[in-house]
Amino acid sequence: MGNTSVTYRGPNGGKQKLSVKARKQKQITDRKSADNRKEEKATAQAFRRNIKNIDLEGKDVHHRPDKSMVLVNTKTNRGHHIV
């Protein structure tokens, strides 16, 4: 029958048609984003690890714009609804 879990990725096979200059710029910005996310995940993990006497079930660490962190409900934190 074939593989039925294959998704349609559009006429370009899911790839963006970018010029060489645009592709290089996208690689730079993607790398910066990945590095920032990696750092954010590490700080959140350390923050959670240092919390004592609080039930962490259903809680996420939210990074505020002022670089502080706070525990919030997982449901409200996933879409970045918190300010």
C-alpha cells in the first residue's frame, strides 16, 4: 500500500527557494536563535534544579523581558501568553 504517514510539503519539497546571500544570512540568524534557545533552556533547568519545597508538577520556568525567571502554569506558558 505504501507509507500513509508522509505529509505534503508543498511543490518545493518543503525547502525555501533562497538566493545564496539570503541562505547564508538565514544560517547566521538561525544559528543565533539556536544558541539563544540553548542558553535559555540551560538557565531554566538550573533554576528548576535549585527550587526546594515547591511541587513542580505542571510548572514551567518563564523568562521575563527583564531577564528574571518565574514559575508559571505549563498551559499558559506554552504559547508565550505571559508578559
